[in-house]
Amino acid sequence: MDEVNASGAGVGTGAVDELPGELLMWVLIVSELLVFGAGLAAFLGVRITDPEGFAAARAHLYPALAGINTMVLISSGYLAARSLNLRENARRTAARWHLAAAMGLGVVFLVIKGYEFAQKAGVGISTETHPFFTFYYLLTGFHAAHVVAGIVILGLVAWKDEPRNIETGTAFWHMVDLVWVLLFPVIYLLG
């Protein structure tokens, strides 16, 4: 049954109240998922008009490196999630080390992505080369910006490591993971 506040209005105890972390972070997460979803939909829509050109452009990518990056982000997400359990069990130092390791793996992701971008630039592949690369750079670059933001957020929650803060920060980090798990097959593997 709903509680009643001082004015007599009902105070909901629904699904929104049971979200881990802060509501505003979930608003941000949903809005970011919608932006990435729209970008992926546009990518797939344009791909329909030139499947051969997209396949030829995709051949210039490094799916093995992207696969490694997938494992890096999934591992970092595990470490971030594990930090909450450690913090709730009064293992504060271990929780902070897990968050630091998750951040470190985020940096590894960025180094690999930077190498990939540098390789493309080194052979003259830019956003102007083909519509595939316009989407490639926009989607993976926007995602890399979110990895940077996630590293900063994890650093802040390691510093202010209350369980609610860790829940909020790891929710954002898991969104970053999820987006990459969607980008990876669509951009790197779709024939």
C-alpha cells in the first residue's frame, strides 16, 4: 500500500523507487540509450542502401581488437559490480581497488580504440571516406567519450564510496558496457 505524505497525497513505492542508484542517472541512461539506438538505426538504414560498400568498408576494421575490447569492458563491468558487494560487506579498500581496476580497464579500452583510430587515419580513412566510416567514427567516438565520462564517474564514486553512489556510478558504467555490446556486432561483424 502507498504511503501518504503530509499533504495527504500518496507517495508511490513502485518500480521507480526500486531502481538502484539515483533516478536522474536513470533518466540520463535512458536518454543515452535512445541516442545510441537512433544512431544504430540510422546506420542500419543507410547500410540497406549500400550493403556492398558497407561490407567493403567494414573489411578495414579489426574485429579481433574490438572483441578484445568487448572482453575488457565486460570484465570492467564485473569489477565495478563486485565493488558494490564488497562495500556493502565493509570491505571498503577492496571495493575501491575494484573500482580502480574497472577504471584501468576503461583506459585499456581507450588505448585500443585510439590505436584503431590512428591506424585508420594513417591510411587516410576519415569520416569522408564512406558513409560507413562516418557512422563508425561518430558511434564509436561518442561511445569512447562515454567511456571517459564513466572513468571519471567511477573515480568519483571510489572517492565518495557510499553504496548508493557506487550503485549510481556502476549503473552508468553498465550502460557503457551495454552500448558497446550492441555496437560491436552491428559495426564489426554484420555482413
